[in-house]
Amino acid sequence: MKPNIGILALQGDFKEHRDMLEGMANSVYVRNKEDFKNIDGLIIPGGESTTMMKLINRYNLAENIRELYDKDIPIFGTCAGAIILADNVVGNNPKTLDLIEMKIERNAYGRQLYSFEDDVLIKGGLGIGDFPAVFIRAPKIISTGHGVYELAHYKNDPVMVFQNNVLATTFHPELSGDPAIHAYFLSLT
């Protein structure tokens, strides 16, 4: 039976995640508290982290996301989603969900003009290998805490991390055309 994956659809590239999951999982857009029922995992997409966090707070969804975490239901954040999951964001930002021990800096690789794609090696015995990572106004993970597994690096900086039931990437695997990271996330459900 295919897992039911919720995709936070308040802002950002939620449609691209749904497209990547097609055939591998059932997906539902999550926009209100009722949408959290019967999901086996949650994806928080890339977009604009400040706007997305404000919308999470406006619609009172933070508690629902934390409940998923407390129930060991896998959560996957990409780019802005990674920022929202971090416990420490450089600069003046709204309070995040505080679900993974990492210090992260928004837009650390520069403006949209400096977006790029490059291969990163996914480690940790996941069987993925080189992955075509798409970085768009990407954040940079400055440091990680105890128990955070660094699964991929770009120029010595972690770009894919995992702690407890939370997976985060600073790049956009949903734009790569390669479903390997989404398949790994589904294996956690």
C-alpha cells in the first residue's frame, strides 16, 4: 500500500513535490488542520521561509506539525522548509519549528541570479550516490548538533541532514528529475 504524504501547500513549490511523488505515494495538499488526518509523512517545500512561517502561524499549523514529529512521523523540508525546521536561523527571522539541531543561514549562496546546479554525493549507505542538486537562493547549514547525520556536502558544507524523523536539504530535489531522495523519504514512513 502506498503511503499518504502531506505536502504543506501554503506557499512555494508544493506542486513540484506532488509531481515527484506521482506513482510512488498518494499525496494531499495540507492547508488546514483537517488535512493532517491520516498522513504518513509531511513535506515542507521550498519557497520563502519568512512568509511560509507566518502562514503556518496564521493558520495555527505549528502544533499539528510538532504532533507529527512527536509521533515519529517523517518530516522532510527542502530549502525554505529546511530553514523552518531548524532550531537556529542566522539573522532576524520569525520563530521556526525548532525540530532539527542546526544553525542555518538564509540565502547564503546569494540572490536568485546566483542559483546553480551541481552534483552532490549522498552518503550514509542510502544507495543514491551522485545527485543533481538544484540550489535556488539556497540556505547554508553553518553547523549541526549532536545526533544530526550529515548525508551530503557541497564544498564541505552540509546540504542534506537527518535527525530523528526529520530530513532536510538546502537544495531542491523536487526539481532534479531524480526521485531517489523522495524515495528515501518514503522509506522512512
